[in-house]
Amino acid sequence: MLENCKSARERWGGVSEIIDRWLQSRQSLLVRFCGLSEKKDFTEGDREVEDSVRHLCQLLVDYVSAGHFEVYEQLIREGQAFGDKQGLEQARQLYKEIDQTTDIAVDFNDKYQETDDLSSLVEDLSQLGEALELRFSSEDQMIALLHTAHKNQLA
């Protein structure tokens, strides 16, 4: 039994590090997003803003990709390993909410990686902000359900 606990701690303790790195990238994304959102008027040809928007897009794509291809996968595996059927079912519902926000993030990225037209940036940032708020809330709930809930079982 002690060996099983040690094995679980070794296997799932690393998930905390993955989540920590991911949440740090979330913070970087939010800082960039808030910096852009503070402006209410964007002028055509403003290279600084164009570069800032492209940097936001890169952070956004990296964050969304890490969630889908690294973090959620680890959380699901952890829930499965602990036989947490209720947590996994709730996570499926949360994933549906997250997935809807992915489309908004991808659309934002596709639009602003390809254009210097900033005429609708204020509205697009507002829509992205709402999507990110929903996404972060759903992700936090998923972490609580499938990782934080099992921390005591790792100790």
C-alpha cells in the first residue's frame, strides 16, 4: 500500500508542476490582454499595437494548445486513475464550455495574425475577454475536480 501511494505521488505530483507552468502562462496572457484592453482607440499603422496584438495571439495560441494537448489530458488521466467517475462526468461538461471558447480564441488569432486592420479590435477584445473569463472559470473548476480533490490521496 505504501508503494502504491509513493507511485501515485510520483505519477501525479508532476501534474502540479504542469498546472503551475500553465497558470503562469495564463498570467502572461492576462497581462498582455489587459494592456491592450485598456486602450479604447486603435489607429491604423500603429506598429507597437500591431506587434502587441500579434504577441497576444502567440500567447493565446500557446495557452490554448497547452490546455488541450497537455493539461486537460493529464487531468483526465488523473481522474481515471483515481476512479473518479463523478469528477470525470463533470469535467466532460466543463470541457464543452471550454471548447466553445477555443473557437473564439482561434478566430481571434486567425483574424489578427493576418491583418493590420484594427478597426474592430475593441469589440473583438471584448468578446475574447468574455470567452477567457468563462474558460478560466471552467478550467479552474476542472483542476479542482480532477487534481486538487485527489491531493490528500497523494500524501
